[in-house]
Amino acid sequence: MTKFKIFLTLTAVIVIAGGAFGVMTAVVEAHTRTVKVKVDKSGFSPSSIDIEAGHKLNLVFNRANDKNCGSKVVFTKLGISKALPVGKDVVVSITPTESGQISFACGMGMYKGSIVVSEG
């Protein structure tokens, strides 16, 4: 009978800990922001995105057609470079940790955009 009580106690602890972890995960995910960025002959739209430091940002780039120089997006400061095939969503995820500005551009530097990070 004692082994059964220990088993029930451990099971309860695992269930409670698992529930607490689920709540923590939900809180973190609630601060994730997703922004769709269109790439066309006018450049990036929107070209400026605001986010708070410590919050995750998913940028979903979509290049409308090949009639522009937006075949690539480059975040020099972050060391990120992604190809942007026509008609496909390309996700760039970042979690900035300090306030300031993070610039991005097309591969040729003609189209420019920025992420403005404020204190959280």
C-alpha cells in the first residue's frame, strides 16, 4: 500500500508540474508577434516594425513576383540572409534582447526596412 501512495504522490507532482509548465509556455507564446511583410516593386511593406525587447518576432516575407530586386533579405547585424522565392512565405524569427534598431535590406541594398525595438 505504501508503494501505491508514493506512486500517486509522484503522479500528482508530475501532473501539477506539467500543468505549470503549460501555463508558462502559453504566457511566453502570448508575447510572440507575427508580421507579414510583402516584397514587391515598392520594397518591403511594412518597412518599419515595432517590437518590445524580449518578445519574439516572426517576420513572414512573401515576394509577390520576380519584377523586383527582393530575391533575398539580409539582416547584417544578426548575420541572417534568406532567399525569397516568388510566392512562398519565408519566416525569419528573432527575439531582440535590447532596445535599438535592427535594419534589413534586399540583397542589393535597394529595399530597406527596420525593426524598432523598445524597452520591454
